[in-house]
Amino acid sequence: MKLSTPDIAIVLVYLVGIFALAQWVSREKRGHAKDGKDYFLAGKALPWWAIGTSLIAANISAEQIIGMSGSGYALGLAIASYEWMAAATLLIVGKFFLPVFLRNGIDTMPQFLEHRYGPRIRTVMAVFWLILYVFVNLTSILWLGSIAVSQVTGMDQFLALALLGVFSLAYQLYGGLKAVALTDFVQVGLLVAGGIAITALTLARVGDGSILAGFAQLRAAHPEHFHMILGPDNPFYKDLPGLSVLVGGMWVANLSYWGFNQYIIQRGLAAKSVEEAQRGVLLAAFLKLIVPLIVVVPGIAAVTLAPGLAKPDQAYPTMMGLLPAGVLGLVFAALIAAVMASLASKINSIATIFTLDFYTKMVPQSDPTRTVTVGRLAAIGAVLIGVLSAKPLLGSFDQAFQYIQDFTGYFTPGVTVIFLLGLFWKRANENGALVAAVSSVVLSIAIKLLLPAMPFMNRMGWVFVLSLVLAAVASLVTTAPASADTIRTDDVSFRTSATFNAGATVVILILVALYAAFW
């Protein structure tokens, strides 16, 4: 695959434009020095459209585009459950979680844990999230993003990796979250435009010039690729175990990811109001509904256009190779946008947790401008570590990285238990939270060893239930200091606006229609 001159021009215009836009939106009023609130939470003034698009930009990266397209090639539309069920999850986050977080002035998820439970659980989880974000999330986006760039351009992979890291750091280093969130509107627009282009052109090629005919032909030729709920006899049942995607373990993962994950929820925490945050979440839910159209469908089209690929993950790059000059540049720029938006989000959240959950605890009277400096240094350090450790973790020591990824899955049920109890059951205490964290890991390992055939998603569901019971018992048989819980929920209103209610109803009806049509 080679980029033509128009393709290169499109990519360069995008890179220069996004950098210039980030610096422009990061400006402060004359005489105002940027402080921690400005840098880490965009002055708590993000509008709904920035919140909604930034949630999607933080979530979707190159490995997700290529990986989900590959899953579309291998198993079909069923992989879209990750996107469509996320839309339903976002509605819950907007209605029930964000009002509590914003009422209590929460800036980070570890901060919520300390205010609700105590300092021990805050430290444990802050360390866990820093390790996860730097050594799993940041390195995986850098490594897999660099593979995509090197495949398209022929560039040396380490050079591509370093350039992605440096540029993603540079464009948001001055402005922080404001630079990330306000440019994500453009990033997501580019991502959607590029995705629609590759979907339309691949379907048109299947349908001899007609997009709708192409989709109909795909469904007729490969009906097994258009079922959302897989039966036990399906070879991919272990990955997507039937009804568990609707009523089981997928909810555990989604609630943890969308509701209690710093680099995702940080956009909601930076909203100018609860209603603005809820409108942003609603926008993200609608965008989630169309993600499979621009990511999964090209992979299914590749079943007809490029049968017999050695690896499913080759589907998306192969479809890119069919694009004409100019369109290829647009789609490649969208791929880079996905990588950089996700990288910038991770970098900013790493800096936020390090600065607000560690530095300001050690130096409580720190000058506000120094806090920003520490955040920028933390961001630089995170990128440097990510660039240098990406190849050892994902190249030479792939099994070690797989172990780390598996380990994060062990924590997910416990994280969900800790936050749900903290939000909605006042009797829960720090001992119960610590029991949930420990039991989640122990039970996950035990079930994996004793029942290796159990699907991962089902395992998460069972571990969640068992950890919930153990955390509740531990909270009931122990006491916590009366001053440990400073989170107010008694005066929190969970009433939502007519706009949110109407939009949420439409999202749910669309989900029902989609699952009914492709059951």
C-alpha cells in the first residue's frame, strides 16, 4: 500500500491543522495563569458536544478499528454488541453516576474512593490505574498504532511509534484536557467521515456500484455473519457467550469502563453542569450506535472481497488498499486521528491521577501553576516510558503482556462492585471495598484454573456476584469511622431533562430494533 501525493497532502493538512487548533483552544484570558482545574478538567466548563465526541475519541483507537474489523471478518456482526451495549451503558452513567460525582465535586476516581471509603483504597486503586494506563493502555495504543502506520507508509515501526507518542504529547501538552476535548470534535468528525468512506466504497464494490445492494448481497451470501446472539455450537461462543452480552458479564465490563474509568469519565467530570454532561453522554450513545457501521461492516465486506486472509486483522488494511487516491489519505488520516485522540486522552489522565492523587497529597499547599508543571512532566514521563517499553512488552515478551491484560480483567468485577456499593449502599465501608478488590482477583484466577472452559464474560459475571456478596458481608461485620464517608447522595436528583429522556428512549428503541433484526 502506497500513499499518493494527494493522500500525503491530506494527512499533513490534518496534522498541522489539529496542532494549530489545539494551541488556539488552549489560550487563556490575559492575566489568567493556567491552574490545575484548567489543565486537568478544562476549567469545568466543557460543553455537551465536546464531552460526547471526546468520549468516543478516547475510546476508539487503531487497535479497536483494526481488531473489531478483524472480528467482523471472523465472526460477523455479533462483535457489535460491545458498541451497542455501550450505548445503553452510557445512558445509565449519565442518569445515575454523573449526578453523584458532580454534586460532590469529584475530580478523579481515586478521590471519590477516599471520600467515600478512606485513604487505603484510594492509594491501592490509584497505583493500579497508573500501572494499567502506562504499561497496558498507552503501550498497546502506541505499538498497534505504529504497526498500522508502518504498514500503510512503509515507515520504520519504532520511528512511527516515537512520532505518534511525541505528536500526541506535543499537541495537548500546553492545554491539557481542554486541548484534547475541544479538538476531539474534529477528530471524531474525521473518524466518522473516513469510516463512512471505506464502508460505502467496500459495499459498493460488493454490490457493483450500489451500497444497499452490496449490503443485501453480503447478508445473503454470509448469513452466519449477521447474528448478534451466538449459540453454544458457534466456534466463537467462548468470546461472545449468547445472552451474556445482554444480561451477563458484558454489563460488568461496560459499567467499569464507561462509569468508573478515569480517562473516560474525566470528560463528564469536566462538564459545566450535570445537564450538560448528560447531553454529552447522550450524544456519545448515539455515536456508539453507528460505530459498527464504520468499523465492523468493512470487515464483513472483506469476507467477499478478500477471502482467505491469513489473519482476520488484515481485513481493514486490505480494504484500505482498495481505496482510490485521496480517499485513502482521508481514511489513513482518520486512523491516525483515532490513535492520537486515544493517546492524548491516556496521557492526560495519567498526568491527572499522578498529580491530583499523589503529588497534591504529598505537597498539599503546592502553587497552582506548579501543579500544572508537575502534570506536564508526568505526561512527558509517561510517553517516554510508553515508547521505551512498548516493544519489550508487546514484541519480545508477548506472553507477559497477555498476562498483564488478563490481570486487568481480574480486577474489573471488583472495581464495579466497589463503585456500585459506594454510590448506592451507605453501609458499605473500606474493608468491604478492599475485600472486593482482593476477592475479584483471587476468584478470577481460581475459576480460570478450575473451569478453563468457562467463557471470559461469564466468569466476570460470576466473579462480580461473588465479590459483591463478600464485600457486603465484610461491610456488615466490620465498622468504619463515621468521618470516612463524606459523599453526599441525599440531595442528589436523578431526574433528567425531557431532552435526555426523549433521546434515551430513541437509543433504546433503536437497540431493540437492531437486536430484533439481527438476532
